[in-house]
Amino acid sequence: MALVSAFLEILQKPTIGDVVTELMVFMAPIWVAVLVGVLVGWAWKPKWVNLKVESLDSNKSAMMGFPQFSASIPSFTSLKRQIPACVSWVPDFSSVEKESSSSPYLDCSSSKMETEKSNVVNENDLKHFYNLVEEKDGGPTWIHMMDKSATDMSYQAWRRDPETGPPQYRSRTIYEDATPEMLRDFFWDDEFRLKWDDMQLHAETLEECPTTGTMVVRWIRKFPFFCSDREYIIGRRIWESGSTYYCITKGVPCSSVPRQSKPRRVDLYYSCWCIRPAESKRDGRMTACEVLFFHHEDMGIPWEIAKLGVRQGMWMAVKKIVSGLRAYQKHLASGAPLSHSAVMAQVNAKFNPDSLETLESTSAASVTESLVSTDESKPSRRGFSKVLVLGGALALACTFDRGLLTKAVIFGVARKFARTGQRL
């Protein structure tokens, strides 16, 4: 009754402005409590939420989209994209991993072993990245986000939102007084990254191939207090064309590292650099370096919240990279030896960009067939998603005996998710 009388007292205010102000003050504690409850529930969700989904590993099939990403359970694809922060979905991968030898690194002396590991990062990944660099990938239009500069660098950033998957980011940075080889080694040097990247908690090499330079590394990165830290199993490799380096890193499967509830593993990860010489904005000489960077990942955070965080922290992260690069230059100038990961960055495969055109034309037919099969399979997933969401809402509404308002809210949210599933 006290709440009702307070509410009626607010409505009796003489002006509409006073009523709106009093209502905002009246509702503020409720919204604060809801926000705190969401954050606390997100941070301390029960372990069975993560463990329950791992029992679905036996039902696996291929996911269409970028060729470098893993497969997932098709029947739950729509729901997975709608609630990425609620469940740690475990995607499958198209290739079956073999147990490594007694050595912690990949032994390339065996041609059979080298063939088995060739799909970690291969020519298809190079072709896809090359098309991104040349803006021939056929994806959505890039939306300009930022254009800033400092005395020793300039930075531009873009974002786009594909129909499926997390937001994708593209940036162009010009570093003054830097060479492509220096930046190539800098981005690959995990040992030195621990000194300048305060989000990097751990880095180790799981496998490597001295012949091709392919590496599989494990990262653990620090996340905000309301999230658990994230684990990354990353396959990476560098191709060289003249003085241009195509550095590709992506999430890969690894059976030798068991999945844990904490840190939470990020499976969908793609981060690549195209590094090449550029003219200095100071005097026009070729003493600068251009880096085209492409990145996206599914961190298990709602994508709209992730976009806000990226936008707010982007420039600060760029300045941190620049300071790390300058520290790295001083570190090497002092006579310090290269780390093992930086030495591996110098093992590159040379390629001719013209050869990618031939590879693309030969695979065009198979890609078209894959896209057709994907389109045909979408209606069944949409229907299943809609029925599942609405059925769950019906059960939930019948469980709560709190009047029409509670039921209306539940059905309204369910209809919104169902429409989102149709768009996906």
C-alpha cells in the first residue's frame, strides 16, 4: 500500500515535468537493482551451465560461413547467436586432431604429420585474408568509426555487422620510423607482449613447424571483474609477397588442452595483419609502415555491449600498442636477442598474389554449392528456433502466477527473440 500511495502522490503533481522527474527518481533504485542483479548473475552463473552443453559434442556438423571457423550444432545456431553470453557453446571443428608426439612442438620431419597439420592455417585462409585486404570479399559495407593521429602515427578504424556472427573491425595504422620486419616480429613476440599488454596473463607455444613457420599457441587474457578470464587456442602463420607480410591468426581446436569452466575458452577468433612499407607523412620517404588489421571474435559477451566497449577503449588500446612498439625497438637496439616466437615469425612462405586468383576460380563452384545448401537448411532452423522460444515462454508464463503483467512481459520478450531468429 505504501508504494501505491507514493505512486498516487507523484501523479498529483501540478505539472507534467514534476511527474516525470518524480517517476524517474522513484524508478531509479529499481533499475539499479536490476542492473546489479544481471551483472552478479552473469559473473556467478552456476558451473552446470557450461558443463551441460559439453554433452552435445557427439552431435556435430559443419557450419557454413568463413572457411576458417569451426562447426556448431545446426539446430541451435539461431539461439546461440541470440544469447551468446548465457551459455558457453562448444563448437566443433571440421578436422580431427591427432595426439602430438612426445615433443611439445610439431615435428615436420614426417610428411604424414605435416599433412595432418596443414589445415591449421592454410592457403584458403590466405585467400580469404587477401580478399579482405583488397576489399573483394563481398561482405557488408564498412562503417567509419575513428580517424585520429599522433606525432609518430595515424589511425583509422571501421566496423561492419554481418548477418551472422559478431561485429567485424578493420583498421589502418601508419607507424613512422618502423619497418615491416620490425612490426612482424613485434606482433608475433609473445614473450615481449607480456611486458606491454596488461591484458595478457599467459602465453605458451603448444606446437610449431620450423619448415612452414606454423604455430599453435595458448593465450589467457584478462577480462573485467564481472567476466571470467578468456582462453585462446590460436593457430598462426605468415606469408610473404615482396616486402608485404600477411600475418594470419585464428582460433583452432586442440585436444591436448582440456576445456575448463575458467578461464572460458573463445573458439570464434580471427585476427590478421597485412604489413607493408608506406610513405612517411613527414617527408614522403619510405620510412613508415602501414598495418591493415582485421579482427573479430565471440567473447561470450552480448555484441551490443562489446561494440560499446570497443568504441570506448579503441584509441587507448592503439596508444598502448604504439608505446609497446617503441619499447620493443629500444629493447632490440640494446642488443637483446630475439625471442623464440620472434624467430619463428621470420619463417615465412612466399607466394604470388596472381596465384590466388587461379585458386579462387577453381573453388568458386564448390562455394556456390555450399551457399545453396546453407540457404535450403535455414527455414528448418528458423522454425525450430521460433517454436522452442515460444514454447519455453508458454511454460514459463504458466509457472508464474503473478497476473497478466508478468505473462505479457514474458511473451513480449519471447516474440522479440523469435523475430530475431527469423532474421538470422
